[in-house]
Amino acid sequence: MKPMIYLFFKGDCLEAMTHYAAVLGGRIQGVLRNADAPAQEFCMPGGGDMILNMSMVLEDNLVMASDNSEETYRMPQGFRISIEPDTLEDFERVHASLAREARTVEMEPCETFWAERFALFTDRYGTPWMLNYTGSKETRK
């Protein structure tokens, strides 16, 4: 079994997932809107333009997402999406793009005892991120 990330947004799912695909090198695979569902089979709160389900392929992972209405949306908590860029330059690029207009910054990019650069923040869409670039501190097994 392979875990899959499923994100919920407050009406800006398409914008957020398109941004993530651009920043992380992913590919949007499919988009299904509320208006695409037969009314007699499925009724989702919110307008017809809201995303019922969409997916992004990110390397060999699938990230799925949908919109929630104002009434049902809750800020994510108790987890973070962890990304480990291959280079310090990639870390800086990903951080600059994802952390722009962040809702919260729990830890600015800094060196730690386990990584050359590490950061914790929640982006403008409400997604909590953890970025880690181990660099020269990588332990070999």
C-alpha cells in the first residue's frame, strides 16, 4: 500500500494545485468540477465551478484535492507535506515560491544539526509544508 495525499481547499483548489504543479514539477492529470457531476447522483455544497476532485502526478506520487464550501472547510492540522529538494538552489526556489504570502511561518529557513537548510510554514492556500535539504549532513548507511 502506498499512502496518497488528499488536500482540501476553500474554493481555490485549481489555483493551488496548478501552482504546486508548476513549482514542484508535477503534472495536472484530471479536473472534475461540481457542475460535471449528474445532479441526481451527487450533490456537493458550493457552486458548479468548485473542484469536486482533481489529481496531480508528482514523480511517482499522486496528489489529489478538492474544494470545500465556506461552511465545511477546516484548516489542515496535525500533518505537513514534506519535500526534500535535491539541491540548495532548488530548496531556495521552492521555498521562495511556496512560502510567498504564507499564512504562518513556524520556522524560517535555517541550518540544523541534521540539514543544511530546513523550514516550516503554512502557505497562502492553507497547506502546511516542511522543506528539508540535508546536503552535506546526509548520513550514509
